[in-house]
Amino acid sequence: MMKDNQNVVMTGYIIEDLGDKMYVFQDNTGTITVEIEPIVLGEMIIVPETKMKIKGEVDKGDDGEVDVIEVDYITTM
């Protein structure tokens, strides 16, 4: 159970670009939407076959469910 504003580190794959800084991230537990600002992404090119490590913060919606992980750092593995 993740708490709002909790820091997380995840390793997996960005499998889909949803547009407007939003992506689908997949690891061995499932998928979640992540938000990656262009300044965090830099010149990195995302392809589904590249394993990534992301660090970020949980952002829960009004319903208490995790809406998105706001990514602070991303690197390839």
C-alpha cells in the first residue's frame, strides 16, 4: 500500500507513450502511469526494450488511489 507523496524506486520498462509527459511503466508487479517532465527525460530516447530505473513520488487522487508516479530521476540499466 503506497502513501501519497511516498518516494519509490522501480525497475522495469516504459512500454507506452500516452502523450503530454505521461507514460505506461511496467515491472514484474504490473503497470502504472508515470509522469516524466522533459527536463528529467533530457535527451534520453525511450524504447520498450530498454530496462529503466526510475525514482519518483506517489501522487494519489481524491479517491485515495494512486493516479501517477511523478518521476524525479530516470536512467537506463
